[in-house]
Amino acid sequence: MKDASWDDLQLFFHVATGGGLSAAAARTGLSAPTIGRRMLALERVTGRSLFSRGPTGYLLAKDGQELLDRVRLMQDAARAISDWRGEVLTLPIVSTAADSWTSRFVADHLASVWTPKDSFRMCYKTCDTSVDFTYREAHIAIRHSRPESGNVAIRRSVKVAHAAYQAAGYDEKNCNWISLGTDTAITPADKWTFEQPDCWITSWTNTPHMLFYLIRGGAGRGVLPCFIGDQERRLVRAGPVIDELTYDMWIVAHDDERQRPEVRIVIDRLAALFADHEELFAGQKPSA
């Protein structure tokens, strides 16, 4: 019995409840000869005689009736699983968009934003460029600047500071720097290193995350948000906060979408998460 496939058991159900091959063929679209062969194969697999075949059709034998009872239980269980899965797929979605660094911070503090008990699903987008709310690229965006136009609701959040970092134990005589490439740098912090005339850049990369790993690996100094650099025990600051790179973080939502209860919940949770770590974001908390 353990080798009987669920497809064959469902086909058996149609034969047993329809009274024969013709009824099962009408329900499934399979030919009667094909169904007949599969019922014979099922009988061989189970080692039981499931039908009493006669001119009036396929009548259930005693073992066939017992199998039908079990198949009905299996169908009930499968239906319950399908209903349970369907409940998840009908839950509303809240999508957020943030830069690479903020996305990483949110992921590290996910329980403050969403839990499996919430009655909505989440989509997390990493987007280092601006978000177009017109086409609903996201319901909520975490931005580096206040939007000047658009049908959006905004909330000022924390100040975000930056500093240069190097690996703990890094040779102070080493003057190597690491930067994002000029083709991928977007923000003032991305561009700061290669805009300094005295920074000797010996390595560069095209992703913020690789920049972090290169700095931590000892390839050179580089600029990071303080909320990233100060939480990594294998990094130390290589200088003071770079004041001109400090900006206000804004939580932005489409004005229509923010009326949805689940969107408001996520906005409030994000605001609370950032506020709870305000000193870290502002570069006032050198260690985690």
C-alpha cells in the first residue's frame, strides 16, 4: 500500500463513487481502458481485490470499501491543507523598499517589524535608487531625503551618520582605501572616498555589502553608516563622524496605501525600531 500513488487513489475514488470506468472517464478526461489498467495496477500494489467486475459496472468489494473510507479521510486531510495554504495566499501584502544598509538593519531586527503571527505578508525590496509610488513599486519606502512632490505621506525618522572604518588591528601606517566604483556610487556617502584628493584607493567594488566585507577583511579603510560599522566588533572607526554625510531618514508611504491597517502597523513599527536605536544611527554609540 505504501507504493500506491495519490493520483491512482484519487482515480480509484472516481471509479468507486461513479460506479464504473465510464463515469470516471467523464470526470477525469482519461480513457476507460487507461483507467481500467491503472485500477488493475492499484490492486497489484495493494495486494487486494478492490472491485467486483460485472456487466453492470465496477462494484466495490469488501477491501475496496475499506480503501474508499481511507481515501475519503485522505481527501479531507488534503482539503484541510489546501484551505490552510489558501488562507496564507489571501493575506494582504506590505512591501517595503530601503537601501542596502537599511535593508540589512531591518533584517537583523526583523522581529520588531513582522512576526509569523501577523495577519499580513511582507515583501522586502532593496532599492538604492528612488521608488516610484505611482506604479506601487513599494507601499513604504525608507529614503535619504524628504520627497518634494507626489501623493505621499511622510514621517521624519532618525539622523544617519557616517564615518570611516577599518578592521580591528589594521596597520595605521597602511594608507589604502576602499570605495564603491564611480559607476555604481549613488549617495554622497558612496562618492565621498573617491572625491577626496588624499584617499589612496587600492580596491573598489560594485555593491555595498562587498564594501563592508572588504573593509572587515583588512583591504583598507572605507566609509560606512555608523549603524552598520559600530555594530561590527571586528571594525573600529578610522576617524570622526563625517558631518557633511549626515542626513535625515524619512519613512514615506503612498497616501492611499497608508490607510490600510497593515501598512500603518509596519510604518509605526519601523519608526519605533529606528527611534529605539537613535544614538546608533547618529553615530553616538561606538559599540553595540
